[in-house]
Amino acid sequence: MDDFGALVRTAREQRRMRSYDLAYALGLTPSWVSKLERGDLTHPPAPTVLAGLSRCLGLSQVEMLEEIGYSVREPGSPATGTRRLTPATRAAMQQIIENVNTLMEEMDPTDPDILEDEDDESGEATG
């Protein structure tokens, strides 16, 4: 947790905040903040402390969790932070695809009006 402690110390110093002030804002002791910044804690901070650090220092909770050593990305997802679709989003997209497929099946490819853009005021085909 040395890297995490360094991250916290750097963020605190950039805000010109004393460790005592950070400890007070978090409801913790200055010695605890000192141990955190030195990497001397035996356990990662509690989620409520991470939320407080995020609020006080403007740090991303995801960034902090990664510095502590947690993987916050889904297994197999790219390192860019992209996420998998939620089941609801996946279902909605599947419904849209099915609707488009149904419309395409109902189309007559020989119909010359297929290529007309209804919004085109000139009346010329746009395709």
C-alpha cells in the first residue's frame, strides 16, 4: 500500500492540507493518516474512509482501489475502463436489432421508394 499512501500524501499536499486537517475531516487520528501515507497500515481503509478521502482530496475511488491492489474492472474487459453491457441494456439493444430485422424482412427491395429520404424536401432519392 506504499503507492496508495503516496497517492494520498501527494493529493493532500497539493491541496496544502496538513495531515492533522485530513485526519480531523475523516474523523480519524493524525497517527492513522501518517501510517496510511507511509504504507504502514495492515489492512486497506474501510469503504467509508475511501469515500471520505475521495471527498476531501478529490481522488477517484476507482483510482484509489486500483492503487490498493483491487481489480475494479470486470474480468476480460479492456484496460481502458470500458464495461460490459448491463442485462437491461443488452435486452433493449437486442429488441432494437429484432425490430430492424423485422422491418428489413418486410421491405420490398424492388420498391423505388425505399431509397427516398422522407425528410428530403427536394423529393430526390438520397441513396
